[in-house]
Amino acid sequence: MPEPFVFEAAARNRRTALAMLAVWIALGAAWLWLDAALWLIAFVAAFTLPALYDLARNPSSGLRLGDGRLEWHSGRRQAALEVSEIDHVRLDTRLDFTVRATAVLTTDRKVRLPFESTPPHRDFEAALENHGVATRRTHFQLMQ
């Protein structure tokens, strides 16, 4: 029996905090030195509110593969599949170079794993193969 594979992630991380800080500093500089309209600053700042909310709330997400089950959680959502139900896992590389995971069941039903719950694709692919789950890689498809 292979070792269980566990992945955990939190929304509060240094990269998100630094990106938020950089955007807010740039908006403040545009307002002070470029005399940008306040409504324009507020409009652009509104796009940062979801990231700010995630930083404040810090929802956790993760995935566990072991004991014949694939389980994942993201915030308040959680789900699980038996490994015996899974025909293969598709790892799709998108045009923005992110990798999305989809479990294709033996019934041809597709279950998309939440992006925030998906571990780095190389580690995940190796863990799936260790647990006897077939994987398929696709790159840059516009239509599915």
C-alpha cells in the first residue's frame, strides 16, 4: 500500500499580500502624483477586494490521496471519490500555463477538482501513478 499523498494550502500567503500591497501603492502613487480621478482609483481598487477578503478570511484548501480514496476540500466545500470509480485523471495545461485536474469516472462523468485544492502537477501526477490511477496530459486545448 503506497504512502498517502497529502497537500494543504492556505489563501493567506506572502505572494498575495505583496501583490495587494504593490497594487495599492501604485494606486496611491497615481492618485498623489498623477492626480488620477478618485472614481478611477476606486474602480480599479474594487478588483482587489476578493483577494483582500481571502487574505482576511484565510480559507484552507487541500487534497488527500490514500486508503483507496481521493478527497479534497476548499473553504466550506469538500468531496471525495473512491479510486476504483476513477478511470483516469486529466491534467490540462491552459493557455495561462496553469494546470487543471479533472477526474474522469468509469461512467464517463467528469469531476473537476478545484484549482486551489490541486497540488503542483508533477507531484500530483507521480502520486496518482503510485496509487494506480492513470493520468492523461493535454496541453493548450481551446475546445474540450
